[in-house]
Amino acid sequence: MNFLQKFFKLKENNTTVRTEVIAGITTFITMAYIIFVNPDILKMAGMNASGALGDKAAQFNAFNDPVVGAVLVATCLSAAIGTLIMGLYANYPFAQAPGMGLNAFFTFTVVLGMGYTWQQALTAVFISGIIFIIITITRLRESIVKAIPMTLKYAVSGGIGLFIALIGFKNAGIVAGNPSTIIAFGNLTSPKTLLAIFGLIITGLLVAKNVKGSMLIGIFITTVAGIVTDIISIPKGFTVVSAPPSISPTFWQFDFSGLLKLGDNANLFSTLVTIAAIVLSFTLVDLFDTIGTLIGTGSKAGMLDKEGKLPRINKALLSDSIATTTGAVLGTSTVVTYVESASGVMEGGRTGLTSVVTSILFLLALFFAPVAGLVPSEATAPALIIVGVFMMGALRHINFDDFTEALPAFLTVVMMPFTFSIANGIASGLIVYPIVKIATGKGKTVHPLVYILAVLFILRFIAMAKYGA
């Protein structure tokens, strides 16, 4: 106890070992849904044994699908490692795991939308992780954070929320494609869709009542309801506890030559611009997620100094950078600092001991992988929708009375679900923002880095139009 008191400076932070442990458990419970949801999303990128979408044999089943099982292990390990570094190195009560939104960008934009394999997408994540480390050590990352307008930071969060919610509604079968209206209600009488609607109602009520771990509990109740009603079948030989699946199917599965299209006749300019756009998108979204969580949660915990800055923020950012690089090596999309960390902070967590407890729980979760195999998309879809609700809350900070702020923010938000691409939303906002500012005589208020980012995204759209990249 004395060691913990001294190492984590518990007295200086007005907390105790008991409080930190409870806070760590609370944080884990509120974000443990990622153990189920992340493999469920990444399997749609072809990270399953058959590599085929819609194949019943390729459905999320951690104990008979080696690739999906490996993603589950990568999810737990990357969360455990990233959170442990945050706790021991930065001494902050923030947890990390593969980010919602970034796993969607990985799957729906980079793989399904742009035609890259999941191995090539992991390579892009790895490159972005290395870039994270470099720009964090050189403090360039802090400069970029200061350069991006707050309006667009809030808009990115809200836009990702809307995009995630759309995916959730689609996975639930609540909405579906329609040739006449583009999108419409799905078959609401389907047993699986009814199960998802039930899960959404239950989860929504739990969240409304501020029940700790409401999303995890919602997933559990929905899954049990599916089993009781025979919508979900329990496979033969099922066991609650088992050894973790092998991580070898996703470990170090990089394809640098494929990502760069070496040996192909593809236009070099188009290839480089496209890859730069992908890496930039991973970088920007992770940047906004992490900074927003650190500042927002730190503010609630009274961790900010008199100037409104978070002490040791560079250590926290470096923890995030290392976690992303490690996650790519293990076989998962970008790792970010989770906003659910706020739940542990609200329970009194103030130091890295909270993060250490959360990290240990992620490691223990590895031995309950078979349980995750029972969880269907209809049970995780409500969690996606609820997370979307939380992320949309950032839009209340945008000044919609100022059209030079409102238009770029609006385009950032709506272009994500309308084009089914997070990158397109970010690009739209960053391109339009400096244009409307210049047009209204406010061009000098825009940071030079924003102009550079805008040019990069314009080049990306040119490449897309000319080369189909």
C-alpha cells in the first residue's frame, strides 16, 4: 500500500487505493463493450477465416474463427498495454482501446470503400502510429492540436457519432437500402431486428438511469434474450472459460508493398496522395478523440492548470501513440483514449492506479473469449447507436450563429454518413473552413497548418476524380 501511495501520489491527488480500484473497475465495465464490438466491425473488413461477407460460417465466433478470435485478443491486449502505459508513465486515470469510428473508417472506407486489404489497412495504421510517436516527441502534435479550429474538433466528434449510429441501425436491420428513397426502414418484424430494438430500449433505459456499465449490461441482456428465444444458438462444446485464441493470424500482418502498390502500373502520384490521405485521416481522428477526452475528462476531474492546460499531456499523448503502434502490430485498428474514462473519474479516480486496474481487467477478459462468441451483431448494434448519441453531444459547443463556423462544421458532420466516409467529412470541413474565412475577410485568423491540411485534402479529391483512388 505504501508503494502504491508513493508511486501514484495518491495523497497529493486526494484519493485512496480503494477509490482507485473501484474507479478502474467502473471504467472497464463502461467500455468493455469494445471487446465485442471491435471484432464485430473488423470482421466486415474481411478479418475472418473465410474472408467473405455475409457468409454464415464467417459470423463472429471467437472459438471457431481463428482470425476473428485473434482480433478479440488484439483488442484486449492493445487496450491492456495502452492503458497500462497511460497509468504507469503518465499517471492519469485514462483508459485506451481500439477507437470506435476509427474501426469503422478502417473497415468501411479504407477496406470496403477504397479496396485495400485489411493487411494493407493495418500497415497504414502502423505508419500513422510511427508518425504519432515522432510528432509527439517533437511536440508537433501539440502544435497541430492548437492549429485545428475547435469548431471542427467538435464537428468531427459529432459526425463520427452520426456515422457510427448509422452503422448500428444498419447492423440492427432497423434501416436498409431502398432504390426509391435511398434509405428506409428495414424489416421491423424480423426476429433479429426485434431483438436489436429490444436491446436498444433496454440499453437506453439503463443509460438514462445512469446505471454503471449500462452498455455492457444491455449487450448481455440482449444476448440472453436471443438465446432464450432461440434467435441465437449455443454451439456444441461451449465453455465459459478457455485459453485465449492464438493471435498469430493477425500478428505483424503488414503488407507494405501492397499498400504502396509496388510493381503495379498505378499512377504514383495518385497512390501517394491516397495513402497520405488515409494516414492523415487516421491521425486526425485519433488526434481529436484523444485530445477531446484528455481535456474534457481532465476538466471534470479538476486536473487542468490555471491556463486550462493538462499537465503531462505530452506523456499522455505518447502513451496513445505507442498504443496505436502496438495495436497495429497485434492486429487491430487505431487505439485511442476512451471518453468512458470519465465514468471512472466520476467515481473518484485521479491517478494512474485507476488505469492499471482497468488494464488488468482487460487481460482477464482474454480468458472469457467463448462468451464473446455468443454475442451477435443485433446485440452490439444498440451500443453503436448509444455511443453515437454520446458523441453527438459535442455539437452543442458549435456556434451556429456564425455561418463561417456553422457551414464547415455542418459539412464535416453530414458528409460522414452521407458519403459513408469519415475521411470525406473531415476533408470537407478542412477545405471549406479557410475558404469561408478568406471570403469574409477573416483569413488571418486561420492557422497556416489548416491551409496545408486543406491543400492535402484537395489533392486527395483530385486524385480520386482522376485516378479513381
